Amino acid sequence: MQRRRKRRGRRGRLPAPVYIGKQPVAESFIPQPSSGSPPIYIDPAELEALRLVDMEGLSQEEAGERMGVSRGTVWRLLQEARRKTAKALTEGRSIQISGDQP
């Protein structure tokens, strides 16, 4: 599946499409008890990079080839996904899997 990303800011070239091999089963993760603080939004592309590198054990280059993006883009997606996941776990916040952030 191909997913088009939104441009951040007004200028520059449009980002390359990211190929997502496996759609997430869940749309959100909610800790027990729920803290009531706002959720952390994780992009499906960030989740895919996290899955390929950390779960399947692929290198960043191999993950980039599967996703159709450069190794540097995989690195950026991976760093952001890990940061968001760690923040959600330490602060007890829920995680929403969505490309549409408020």
C-alpha cells in the first residue's frame, strides 16, 4: 500500500510516497488507568519503520528499500517513532495511530 505524506511547511518539494507493507491491527493503545492527558499521534510510516527495524530485524537500508524511501528517511522515522513511544510509556499517555494530527 502506498501512502502519500503531507508537506511540512509551505516550500520545498513534495515528500516521496512511503510504502507500508502491513497495516496496523489496532488504531490506538490506551494505558490502564487512562491519565486523561492528550494522546500521542504516531504516523503509520513511523510505525512501519519501527516494525521493520525493531521487530523484523532489518537494517535501515533494507527497511528503506521495502518502504521505497532513503536510509536517512528511515532513520528519521525510526527516531521519531522511538521518541514518541518512550514518551507515551513514561508519561502513561495513549498512542493514536493516525497521519491526521490535530
